[in-house]
Amino acid sequence: MERIEHRACAGGWQDVYQHRSEVLGCDMKFAVYLPPQAATRKLPVLYWLSGLTCNEQNFITKAGAQRYAAEHGIILVAPDTSPRGDDVADAESYDLGKGAGFYLNATQDPWASHYRMHDYVVEELPALIEAHFPATDQRGISGHSMGGHGALVLALRNPGRYRSVSAFSPIVAPSQVPWGEKAFTAYLGDDRNSWAQWDASELVATASERLPLLIDQGDADEFLGAQLQPQRLQAACEAAGHPLQLRMQPGYDHSYYFIATFIGEHIAHHAR
């Protein structure tokens, strides 16, 4: 593991590391923010999953989250969104391949050999963080858009792994919208029954842990009707009795201006 960026920020340090991922079979980068409290004690960790076309840089440079993490004493970890490298399968479109890993374990060629972002985020990366940084095993998870989908699905699939979960503008029912249908067909194959294990609106029905879901969604989001459709998750949660706080925010779009506005409230949610 090699540190490739090191910058003072909000009384702590915003770093970026590169390491060899055995799960993904490639070199990966991740960002970690260590608040000032990390100099004297171990702290809980909030994992942030970014959206389509993003990498480890978007959240740390645009969200303004570091000052809130410093206020609450929380380490922030932001991995890349997909495997990278010359030998990693890719596609010409922005919504498949590199930058579009969808936080699942692919089963179809040519994706299966590298696209195992679920196992990377849930298992390999936390093991690395908890071994090399002043981090406890208390974890929260959050994300935006494709990363919001990832945060919800990873929390629902792994009871006991996370203490808290939230999302901004998540793809809540990927089996029912174009982004998800394209990705799932490529990564998982044509059998739609296999898609349910990667769909938050399906997973809530059988979830063994009732971890409260906090979601912020802008009502001026350009992807709201076609790709995001939060009402699908709302209906599924109501049917299953699963706690959900869905906050429709008037006037906000899909951008990091939206995330920067409410990220402080999300970090406070995870701190609680």
C-alpha cells in the first residue's frame, strides 16, 4: 500500500492510497480522511460510494464532508467505483464497465474476473482500513446515485456489518430502470431472478435487520422519473414494515451541490 496524496484538511489529513486488490485482481485507489481525533484514538468509519463515471476524487473534492467528519470524529473512506487497469474489461458507454461497477459481484464474462466490487467494499477494503489505520469495526455506509444503490444493497445484504446507512439520489430499483437493466444484463446475465439480490426494493422484503434507511432526493433531479424512482423503495418499505426516511428536497438536482447541502446532516445521522 502506497500513499500518493497527503493534504491537511479541517484539522486532519485527506490522503489517497494505492494498493493491489486481490479480490479485483488489479491496482486500486481509495481516499481516506483522518480527522484530528485520529491522532489519539481509534474512530468509527463511514464508507462513501460514488456514482457513475466517478472515482475516489469526486466526494473528497466536492462534498465538503471533511469538516463534518472532524466535528463528529469519523474517518471517511471513499473507494473507486470499479476495477481499473489495461486488462480490465470496459465498454464505450459511460454506464457500463470502468466507472460503472454497480457494487456487485459479476458472474458473466468478460466481467466476472475483475468486477467484484461487493466483496471489495464489504470485506477486503475494511480489513485493510482496520489493520492500517486508527479505525474501529464500527462502520456506516453512504453513497450517491449508483453509489446510493450500493450503500443500500450492501447494508441490506450484510446484516450486522454496518451500524448506519444513508443515500443521496439512489437507484433504488435497478431491476426496473434502464441503468440497472443494462448493467445487470451484462454483469449478471438474462435471468432476472438473480437480479433481486442486488436490488434494494427487493431486498427489504426479506431483510433480517431493520436498519433505518435515510434517503435525500432532489425533486428537480433530471434522472428522477426515468432512473431513480424512489417511490418504488417507499412502497416496498411500507409493505415490509422497514423503517425509511425519504426526504424529497425541493429544487435540488443530481449534482454535488445537492450533496454538499445535506452531507452534514447525513454525517450527523451516522454519528448518532
